[in-house]
Amino acid sequence: MSDIIKEIEAAQLKESVDDFSVGDTVKVYGKIKEGNRERIQVFEGVVLKRQGGSNRETFTVRKTSNGIGVEKTWPLHSPNVEKIEVVRRGKVRRAKLNYLRNRVGKKAKVKELMR
């Protein structure tokens, strides 16, 4: 039975997944349906975490909008995620950046990775 599940999950994977990691600032181009129209809305912020595997993998992006922190969790292989564009690479030493939720202003920044 697990072979059947693996085949179904493999069929749902995207061919090309954008290369990004935790701490990166990304732009997520998400499809939004409003009635019978469909448009693309950009959500730009810092990646707090990536979790799961295979077609169930998700990532959480955090941004501040009008002084209020907004987090959104996106499924990586969803057809509603048009593309993910990396704005800048972040230098972090841990897998989950939950500590950024308690920080405001300059303390909430992630250092940029120079390559």
C-alpha cells in the first residue's frame, strides 16, 4: 500500500522547486481567486521554517504590514504558488526562526549571507 501512496505523491510534485532556505527573504507569488477572476498577489518576507517532506512540504513566511507581524504558511508543491523568488540570502544557524516573532525593528533583521 505504501508503494501506491508514493506513486500518487510523486505525481503531485512540481518539476522544478526554487532553491531557498530558512532565513532567506523571498517573494511568494500566490494565485488568489476572487469570484470568477484569478490574479497573482506577491507576499514578501523572511522564511521562518520549512517542514515536512515530499508533496506535504510547507514553509512559513513572516512580514510586517503596518507595524503588525503577518505570517503565512504555504504548501511548497501547491498549484496556487506560482513561483518563489529569492530577494536576499540570510545567514542563520538554526532550522526554525521562532525567536523573530518576539523582536521588533532592527533586532528582527537577519544578517545577509555574502557569497
